[in-house]
Amino acid sequence: MDKIQGIITYINGPVIKAKNMEMFKMREMVTVGEKRLIGEIISIDGDIGTVQVYEETTGLKIGEKIDSTGKPLSVKLGPGIIGNIFDGIQRPLNFIYEKSGGFISEGIGLASIDLTKKWDVTVLVKEGDTVKEGSVFATVKETPLITHKLMIPPGINGKIVYAEKNGTYDLEEVLLKIDDGKTVHDIKMYQEWPVRTPRPVKERMPIEKPLITGQRVIDTFFPVAKGGTAAIPGGFGTGKTMTQHQLAKWSDADIIVYIGCGERGNEMTEVLEDFPKLIDPNSNLPLMNRTILIANTSNMPVAAREASIYTGITIAEYFRDMGYNVAIMADSTSRWAEALREISGRLEEMPAEEGYPAYLPSRLAEFYERAGYVTTLGDDEASVTIIGAVSPAGGDFSEPVTQNTKRFVGAFLGLDKKLAYARHYPAINWLSSYSGYLASLNSWYRNNVSEDMMNLRGEMLRVLQEESKLLEIVKLVGEDVLPDEQRLILEIAKLIKIGYLQQNAYHKDDTYVPLNKQYRMLKVIKLFYEHANEVIKKGIPISKIKSSQLYNDILKMKYSIPNDYKDEFDNFENQIITYFDSLIEAYEG
């Protein structure tokens, strides 16, 4: 049979058209031209096919050939992923650097994980055993923190007719042969999976647990659920990348997949330099032992940027299927949407709002709906949580990417330019942000933190909302004309904002705060508010409260009370009661 080949007839950046394409399939991966550039078929009309190319097309000529690979754009999933740094189509950047230096040269091919590296394998099954899809048949200690579980690929069930013993193998060696009654399947250490197809699960479970991040404004005020979705929108300089770095460092996910899709090179360089130096707080080992980085900067091929989030989510689903809780940081989906816009423009499609393609909402939905808390094919409970940064131009949240993202995410953590310029980090605006997970997480907080945790959060949020209204009056007539009860609200709001919501990523005790300490801090502020309110009703001037040492101590308690506190909060609460009792006694006396 003759080899299937198309012939290039038109080139427009990463988009090319070719004839003789009627035998190709939609979403098939192809090689383009003499340099064998990697591409993917995105439309077929008669014998004319359109291909988006994931590499630079400079030097490509009309008349060159397009060859079929017979499979969709896929990634190899096996040992060697954790701790690695890939480009948007899972080519290791270390391998690319060794082969072509500081720039990605064309025609490197679809390199992925190292198939020749030897791994120590512990085989858990034997000949004669019956296995099903998703079953773990062997394990590999991939890093000191992660045990890589080798699974039977989806769709394969049957009896083992051949099994290797424990030993050292590379990824291409056959470890098992499984007879399903029709075919004998060779099972290796890796699977291949098309990136645009979600991996199957047994059941999607209700969301009931929070992703603990150690960031007070998130954990207490706007929690993100394990298996949930969140957006972090903000203009330039508001701290999107910094917030995602904090979540990557401190969230209680087992594995972090960090996707830099289209950010500036210096931001990804910072990630690549910082992450290998970071120490995982739970194990005191490098954080890279449980992190995967996908770097696709703004000067890399635009089509590969579009593929990068699918590569990342597929890798995340693979580790979820092993029973791990995985968190994805996508930075930023706006740059990814811009890649969609550029490709759509080159395809001469009818644009929708602000030039974005009309299918932008459905593409965003396809991405975010791959998050979830699930029962895997192997009967484990596991999750994929997606946290996507959004970069609206000028911080305008009314633009299409932010508005469409808002439709599909459960938590919206809006960053505020004024807070960021005032050096208030995380610059999450408590008035424009929200979490849709409060109702589903309420019982978890009651059982694991405190019965009144969510009520306390609601009371403090009401203080901040009341402060917002009062500030409008203050702008007009000044603070001095307000009664002391309302001036107290302004002071308590200051305690909440500076003493609680503002967090120092570079302070050893403040960069990560356990939930119990978050609750006790908020309880101290509430106790202070209640007693201050009482003394003001008795006619004691607010200046006595505002100028007290106790007020300043509460502002600084995030630094003064360690995370492994014992009696410090009890002492603090006693000091509050004693101080206000003495204030009333002195006034009445």
C-alpha cells in the first residue's frame, strides 16, 4: 500500500493547507515537510486539509510533503515525568537544550520521556492473575516523594499469560502480556494517551474537602475545593504568578503540574530557577520531587501554547488515576486564548467579541470540566484541581476571557490593582471575589476546624462590606463626623485587612498558616470587636481603644504567634478581657 502523503499548497505562520488529504483523519498528528515538523490536522474539506504546526514554519516551502502518523496528538505517560520540564507538546527542555542549545530548533521530533532509562520495578502480579483496566500491576519509586504506580491501560481486561519478575527495566520492555479472549496485549511501563480526550473514571464524586493552601484569604474567606476549579484574574503587576507560586508551594495536593502557557520568558525563568531550590514543607525535600513544569513562553510557537494546557491536564489525570490529588496551575489562560485567537485569525474564521473565536467558551468549558473529585478505575478516591490565572488587559474584568472563565469556575479570586500597589498581598479583593464551594465545604469546616468557623467568616466579611459603605461617606465628609460605633467598624476592618488578610510570603511563620491558627486569629479579632463595642456603648471614646498596645499587638499577631502555638491565643484572649474590664472599671470609677 502506498504511503499516505499530502502536498503543501499554502503557508500562513503556524497554519498550513495541503491537498490529497482525504485519507487523513481529524485531529491526527502528522509530520510536515523535510524537517518533519510536528503538526495536527484541525479541519478537512474534501481533499484539502488544514494543519496547525507546533514548531516554527520558517523555511517551509509549498510542495513539501505531509506524512501521516496514524494517531492523534498524544503524550507518553510513565516514569520520568515528575521533576521534568517540558514544552507545550511534552518535549523535555533539557533534551532540547542538549540537542540545539538555548533555542528550540525545528525538526527535533516528538521526543518525550526517556524510554531508555532503567528503573527498579516491583511487580505486584503473576501469571494466571485476572486484571482489569486501572489495576496497579507494578510500582516504581520515581522520586523520594512519589511512588509511580504502573496501571493496566483503560479498555484492557483479561488474564495475565506472561509476567516479568522484580528487576530493572527500561520503558520499552514488555512487563506483562494480557489475554482478553480476542487479543494478547503487550503491557509496557508507559501508556500513550491523546491529549484532547479526558481519561476515563469510574464515578465522579461530590466535592466535600477543601484544598488547604495556608493562605488565609483563600482558606477562610474564599475556599477552593479539592477537585474544584478557580480563576485568579488580575491586571499586570497584581500578583497572579506570585499567588500561584504560593499555592504550588503550600497547597496540600500530592502533585503539582505548573503550566506556563504564554507568559513572558523571565517569569518562567523565575519558576525554573526557584522551584528546584524550594523545600517541600511536609518532607523537607526539594519541591521538584512532586512537581511537573510545562514551559511554553510567549516567544515559543503559538500552536504549541494552545496544546500546552491539554498536555498538562492529561498528565494530571494520569497521576489522578494512581490515586493522587493533583493541582494544576495554568498561567495564564488569557495567553492561551490569545493563541486560539491568532490561529483562528490565520484560518480566516468569523471572529466573535474582541476578535476571539466564537468557540472560546466551549474550549474553556472543555478544559475546566476535566477537574473533579473521582473514583478511579482502580477504585481509589482522587482529584484534579484546576487554578487558572487570567490576565485581562488593563485589569478589565468585563473582557471575554474573564467573563467566560467566570461561567465555568467555582471560585473567583479577583486581584485588585489598588491593593497590589499598596503592597497588600495576596491582592485578592474581598468584595469582588467569591467561592461557590462554601455550602459543600461547610460540614468539613465544622468537623475539622470549628463549629462556628463559617459563621465567624460571615461576620468578618460583613464588617468589610460595611466598611466599604462607610468609606464612601468618609470621602465626602471625613471620618471625624462618624459616630464612634461606625468609626470602630473602620478600625476592626483595618485589623482584618492588615492583621489577617495581608500575608507575607517571605516570613517563615506567615508564608503558610495552618487552618487552626487562621481560626484562632479570626476569633481574637471578633473578641476584640465585641468588647470594644461594649465599651463604646458605655461612652468610652474610641481613641482609648485605637491607641492601645493591645490593638497594635493584634495587628502583629501573625508574626508574633508561631504556627505551633500552645497557650499564646488563650493568653491573648485573656488580655483582651482584662484590658476592657479595666477600661470600664476606670471609666465607671
